[in-house]
Amino acid sequence: MKMWMVVAVILAMVGFMGIVVWSTLQGADVECVVCMEFQGEEVCRAGRGADELEARQAAQESVCGGNVSGMAEIIQCRNAQPLSTQCSAP
């Protein structure tokens, strides 16, 4: 393979990754950090969304997704009241 083709492929890949990152961050107008208690420890995670409700839900899903196992625990975590929530526009 010629050198110019290698460079063209690398540039195309970098451009594609840039578009994916840019499009993912578009519409994320609010960022929230949600802290919840899980097995006696405080766990905090951030989430982004188009509005505050969506950002809080994303952050709470992040807390629950990484710290619970089984459907019953996931449902219980999703319905639990956070210890604290802080939201701001990025």
C-alpha cells in the first residue's frame, strides 16, 4: 500500500472519530452530578442531557449501572432518592 493511501485512511478515521464525538456532545446542554449511597458508600457520577431532568437521569443510570447487579437492584436504585444532585450548563 502506498504511503499516501495510509495517510488518507488515517485522516479519514480521525475525521470520523471527531464527528462521532462532536455529534455525541451536541444537545448536551446540562450536566448533573448525582451522588447516591450504595452498600454504605457514597458513589457520585456525572451525566449530560438536553435538559436537567435528562441529565439527572443519565447520571443516576450511571451510578446504578456500575454498582448493582440483577433487575430488582437496578429498579430499586433507579427509584431511590439521590443524596445530592448538582446541575450546571457546561
